[in-house]
Amino acid sequence: MTKDVFLQRLQQKLDIFEKAISNNEKEWIIKGFIDIYKNIYTISIDTKIISKVLELLLFPLLQQFATENDLDVELSPQQNFYPDLTFIDRKNQQLFALDIKTTYRVDEEKVNGMTLGAFTGYFRNRDSCKNIAFPYCQYAGHFVLGIIYSQSNKLVDERKVYTLNDLNDIPSVIHDFKFFAQPKYKIATARPGSGNTKNIGSIINIQALIDGNGPFSILGEEIFDDYWMYYLTNDMAKSLELDRPYTNLKEYQQYKAKGLDILEQHRAEIEKQAEEE
């Protein structure tokens, strides 16, 4: 299986995934957590909790997808390892990385944004097994399964305890889902996910996410890799005693136009740091 076929088949399942987690009114089927006494506690609007529960809902569906396509699937061996799931083609042992990412709408056109994994560590030292299921270089493709949702406007009283008889009265904290699947580089932006973090940021336009129309979609995955492998935050540049080579794509193009001596000096220092991490 090629990476293009993997993506195409995954995209064919998006409607099924959406229907599996929502009812006919597009409300989330999850209402809360239940204890052994059959008390139900409502789910918080906390995005980390929502993301984790959505992942748990999708794992059986993704296992079924793997079985249908003669793939083995391995979950991330530890929390905060990349990727969330590794699919392995049984015929040729090709590896496909899939991260599940969730985000909420801030208006009809934009979402809050997502982080798309680190641009240090395993991303730079691509033979490393640190914090990654398999070395980054062994994956034939890196993909994101994205879930966009709207937060409920209804106030949820988290102090209230419900019973099974109240199930239909418990409000869903999220609704109106939209799934998308794209190669990671196609939905990446040229800025970190937030502040001075070492995570790649995503574009935030909803239609661009669905279509995979980020700034690197035209430039290509090689430019995406090159840009983020040598990107430095302020703190990273200070620790290397270097000027930041670039902070956006325009500056990156100017940086690439400089003499080879300057490029090699910067890149040698960055690669040395990556090997030490």
C-alpha cells in the first residue's frame, strides 16, 4: 500500500467515524462518566478530557479500518510518544503514522488550532527511537486525523449527579463534528503551536484544514521538513549562540539565498544539538 492509497482509504471512512460518535441531532453520544453505583457525572468542557475520550471512541473504528485493509496497528507505547497509532502494511511492512488531533470552532470559519508534534528530538534526529514508536525516517507517511467540533452554549452543572433514568436529559458538551484526514505537512503553518513551544503549529481556517491547503501544501514535504528541522525559537538560538536564521517563510527564503558557508555553520550547530538530545 502506498501512502496515497492509505490516505484515500482513510478519507473514505470519515463519514462513518462522524456518525459513530454523534446522534441524528449531531450531538456527542458521550454524556458523562459512570460509576459502579450507576451514577453519571457530566464531562467537563476541558479540551484535554474531550480529546482523550474522542481518541478512545475512535480506536475500535481504526482497528476495524486496519483489519479491512490488511494492516496491523500499534498504539503509542507511552503517553506523549509519537504517533498515536502506527499502521503497518502486512505485505511490504510500510509504516504509516497517524496522530489524532481535535480542536473547537471559534467562529464559522476558524478553529482554535492544533499542535502537530515536535520539531526537535525525533523530528531532527530521524534515526532516534526516543519518544517515538519507530524512527521517524522509517515511516512512509505522516498523517493527521482531525476532529473539529463546536462547544455547547448550554451551561453544564458539573456538581450535579445523574442516573441512567436521566440519560436523555444530560446535555452534550460538544456537537456538530467535522472530520478530516491530511498529510501533516499540508495542514502545518510556519509558526510554532503556541508561544515559545517546540511544537509545529497548524493552520486555523476550517476549509483549508479539510482540503489540506496550508502554506507547505504547494511547497512540498521536503521544504516543510527542511524549514522545521532548522527552525529555532529564541531560547534555542541563545543556547547555540546564534542569531535566529528565520521566523517565517519569507525570512526562510532569504536565509536559503545566503552563502553556503553561513548555512553550513548554522546547520552544523543545529544538527549537533539534535544528536545530543
